[in-house]
Amino acid sequence: MPSSVLLTVTDLAMAFGSELVFEGVGFQLAEKERAALVGVNGAGKSTLLRIIVGVDHPRTGTISLANGARLTYLPQEARFTSDRSLRDEARLGFADALAAGERMREIEQRMGDLAGDDLDALLAEYDRLSLRFETAGGYDIEHRTDQVLLGLGFTSEQFGHPVNQLSGGQKTRVALAKALLTAPDLLLLDEPTNHLDLAMVEWLEEFLQSWSGASLVVSHDRYFLDRVTSRTLDLSFGRLEDYPAPYTRYLDLREERMSRRLQEYEEQQAYIARTEEFIRRYKAGQRSREARGRQTRLERIDRIERPQEHEGLNLRLNQALRSGREVLSISPLRAGYVGADGAHQLLSTPELMIERGDRVALVGPNGSGKSTLLRTLIGEIPPLKGRSSFGTNVKTGYYAQGHERLPDDGTPLGVVLDTQPMGEEAARTYLGRFLFSDDDVFKRVGSLSGGERSRLALACLLLRQANFLILDEPTNHLDIHTRETLEEMLRAFDGTVLFVSHDRFFIDRVATRTWVISDGAVRAYLGNYTDYQRQASKKTEPSESAAVARIETSKAAPERPRRRSGEGPVQKSLTQVEREIAKLEGRLNELSDALAIASIDADVGAMERLGGEYSRLQDELEGAYARWEEVSSQFELVAGGS
């Protein structure tokens, strides 16, 4: 039985002043259908959601919601002014059930005072309310409220906190909890993963996968979209295109569609050129009648527009100098902050090392100390205990999550000139690579959008010509197109990278190692986020060293004793094998991508060459794993005798 239509959007157009945002937008959403709304920053995605919910009004077009259908909208930023507790605010998601329950209690108090027809009428109302209360989840309010709040990272101790005293990120999570608890027929979510750490995002994915309603989701999290949607609406260049697939498959379908349109455009342009040449040559000769006929047909032809492509950032990283092999060394270190009531430790690390060419992802829950560790490593915050040091010829470039180093009263042009002296024309040209054009370069930094500030911070970072990039949430406020550009830049960078991100797709594309903060301790793993999850699920820990992975550091744990001199050679061999494994796996991933492209291009020669190299490297990888197991066993014997 076909699903009924919940939402119909017809011929929407929207403009701000004389600037057209989009036009001719139309689509339908059926019951239980899950759709993603994607597009670059500024395409009008949030505006379209606000029009659907009635917050904004279009220039033309209509919105139609099925009779009786309930809709809930979650904006990007939530604002609370009430002094209700966190838990009471979240419970308002059950507004219908709460209202029915309140009326039922009133009826219960009046029943003893009535008789006859009045009592019968009240009992009939009570029966209707009881059904409404049960249907709206009234008997499960407390359990479901706690389940959602805990899933979104709140602790039971926080349930009584007033919502107007929460941080902006916490308020957004409360708003998300309310939206999920409302259980509407259609859920509109605008960047729901903002302010969520990886564990919360994965919990939200599971929640939405098991949810029975329809949804329209705006998000830059590509893994999230693949897991919770099955259809993609692409809002680009003022038009909406519909693709019957989740995000990753949509990319392939869009590429095929754009290639087909480009071919049709080029074929028509060739036809037009031939026709115009014929008309030019014969319009005054014996074939003038035929030329006039062709002229008439040419004037009536429907011209195909050339497919448009978004202007991308031009990101290139040039190192001033090559660093030594050892880029960063960390002794057992404790990071945190010192307040009025003393020191507060957030995390501890074992002995860690980053070598030239490593790309290390640092992941962990919100508040676990990721940013604190980065700021400790660059010297902004002193360690509570232990130390870290940079290697020979290491030049760092730091990207702050909140862009604190950008002066609010400055301009993009002034900031770039302060970062790297150059001529004004050269600075404007450079800013153009980061999509700042014309008068954009004179805007006040404090008035820039989050995406603009992120692009400006990246522009300054690249000017420093660092060979060790330390990046704190570099993908925040960046649209998917820009994230992909940043990924390619970092993958091609021959320096070293340490970064914090909650974008799993970004981590998987960039990272060669993953440092995970869990229970106040850092543990190191080979590979990207997916590799770490695989290792964690098998409860195996091929980390920076087998001994390090087994050390359970805690806030009260004493500093680990130093290794005996006999451990040195075995530890060194183990580390070398792990580096070899990481390099081989990275090269195999690159070969896999190249083989896929060669297969699409039907390049038999390339497929044979790449396939031979892939087979050879697989054999080398198997040998490296065998050596790792052998050396790891030796290390355990040495460590066990300490």
C-alpha cells in the first residue's frame, strides 16, 4: 500500500531584497520518508526549513501539510529564557500527553461531587483523555525523557539545572531532546549534530533509525546523512534537484547527471556553431532559402544552459622547511587547568610520539580535554605534570576552534596583511582563493558568519608555511564542498598534522593514527576512526606500544616508572613495524581509489599495473603484521619482567 503524502512544497521562490535565493522549488515527502537537504553555505537550506514551518514567508509558492499531521522544527541555535529545569523543559516534548494528564487529574477530583448525566459525561471525557494520554506516550514520559537526555550527553546530576543558565551548545541539545520526544509525523532538523560529540551522534543515528516518522535533515555530517536518510534534495544555484539515494550514492548520481548534461550542452553548442557557420556562408547565395530556414529553426531551439559548478577554495600548503623525523614527543603528561580551588586534571597521556608525515586524529567526548591538550602542547596552558617538546626544525601552525586569534575589530584584508606582509593587490588576490571578493575584504571580522571566519582562519594558517599543523575542529561551519577541499589538501600535505574533529568522514579520509580519550586517559591506535572502532570492538589494541595500551592511567594514578634499558631496542622495533604498517595501509587505500578510477575509465593498462602493485603491497602488509605479532610478544616478555 503506497504511503500517503505528508508534505507538498509547490513552486517556492524566496528573495532578500533584490537578491534571489531560490525559485521554482517543489517536492513532496511521504510518511516515514527520510530526506537530506544539502547545498553549500548560503544556498538557502535553513530558509527553506523556516518557510515550511511558517517562520519565514516566500515570495511565491505554497506549502501544504496533510490534515492532522504534526510537525516539529529544530533550528540551528536554541534560545531559552525560562527558569525551568533541564528535565522539565525536555518533558514539554510530551505537551499533548501532559495536558491530557492534567485534565484527567481535574476530572478525578470532581467525580465524587457529580452523579447522573453529569457524571456520565465526565466519565466519557475521561475515557477519551485516557486514550489520548496513552497514545501520546503518557505512561512512558519519565523513562523516555531520561533516556533521550542521557543519550544526548547530559548526566542525571544536570537534570535539575535551569535551562537559561546552560551553555549555547547545551541549550541546543535540550531543544533536540524536546524535538525527539515530541514524536511528530514530520521532523525538520537543521544541523542536529552541532554540539554533539561522536558518541552522541552515534546515539542519535540509532534513535532516528528506529523512529517511525518522516524527516527532512540539513547536515554537513556525511556519515550521519548516509545512516539516517535514503533520499537527497540538492539545493544549488537557486534550484532544487531530487536524488533517490543517501548522500554517498547521491554523489555518484549527481556526477552522472552533470556529465550527461555537459555532454548535451557541448553537443548543442557544436550544432549551433555548425548552423551559424552555414548561415554565414550561404545567407546571400543560391542556398539562401535553406540558410533562412536553418536560422528560423535555430531561433526556436531551447538553449541548454551549461551545468554550473560551485567555486571552490584554492587550498595549497607550502612548507618553509622540512622538519626532523621526530615532530612531537610527549612524556607521561597530565593536562587540565588551575582554578581558584586548585588544579583540575582533565586527562593524562602515556609516552607518545608523532613523526613526520603522521596525521593524528584526537577524539573524545565533549569536555574530555581535547582542546585543553592541544593548547597545552602549543604552550598556551602549562601542563599539570610532565612535558612535551617539538623536534628539530618544527614550525607549528595552530587553528583555534573559536577563532580567538582573529580580531573582531579587524578586516579580512587587514588580518591577512598582519599575518604576512604583502601588497594590497596580492592580499586581495589571495583572499579571493578563500571566496572573499570585492567589498568582502573590508567587512568587520566580528560581523562575519561562522563559515567566513573559518575560511579566514584557514587563510591565515596557510600563510604561516608551517610543517606541523595543529587543528582544533577545522571543519566547524564549513559546508561539505569545502570540507572535501580541506581533506584533499591535508592528504596531499607532506608535513605533519594533529587535529580534533567530530566529523567521522573527515577523520577517516585524513587520519593515519587515532588518539582516543576515554575515562580521562589517552590511548593511541593505528589507522583512522573506523579502524579504531574495529580494533575496539575486537578488544585488541595495536597502539603506539603494547605496554602503553595496557596502562590504565587515572587522576590518582602515580607517574609510570621509566622503562629499563633492556626495553629500548624491542620498543624501537615495535614502533618501526607499526609505522611500516600505517604506511602500507595508507598506500593500499590510495591504490584502491586509483583502481576504482581506472576501472571506470576502462584503462586496462593502468588496472594491470595498479593491480600488480596492490597484490605486492598486500603481501608486504601480511609480512609486517606477522613481524608486529612477533615483536609484540617479545615486548610483552620484556615488559612483564620489569
